[in-house]
Amino acid sequence: MLFFQCMVALVNNVHRREEGIKWWPMFYTTAMFSFVTVYTAVNLHNLSMSFIDNREHRPGFSGPLIHQYHVRHMYLGLLPNVMFNLNNWLADGLLVSSLFDVAPTLPGV
């Protein structure tokens, strides 16, 4: 719901003064929302597989931590880490990019 409210705020004519729609913030918001959604969905799926489906992974080695240890180098183990890092880079880039918009000022000039 929050994603749709952000998109409506970016597209709504009330928030713009005779300018076109700024597509860059829309793509940025969509990418960040998509990365977080994939991260959350795959992470919850991994936790479900670990704690519910594989309670007894092997004889002698049982438990969800052993299953997570074996899955960490597979597709479902790497995908949440990649999505988290991509989203973190986008968030850092959003914070750093605003620093370059400000013109440097020298005192007394």
C-alpha cells in the first residue's frame, strides 16, 4: 500500500508546477521496492524450509541451522544477500546524490 501511495504522490499534478512527470524517482522507487520484496519473499521461504520442512535434515545433524548452512551457497541462499546489497547501494546512492546538488559556498564571497 505504501508503494502505491508513493507512486501516486510522484505522479499527482498537485505536487508539480507545470513540469512533466519525473521518471527517474519513479524508476528508483520501483527498483528499491522490488529489491526489498524479493529479499523478503525469498528469506521467508528459506526460513519456512529450514524450520518447517527440514526440521530433521540428516541423521545426527538435525535442525534448521544445518539446513541453512547447506543452502547458503545455492540460489536460494545467495539471492537474499544480493538483493539486500543492491537495495543498500541504491539507498546509499540516494543519500549521497543529494550532496552533489548543493552548490559549495565560501564564507564571505
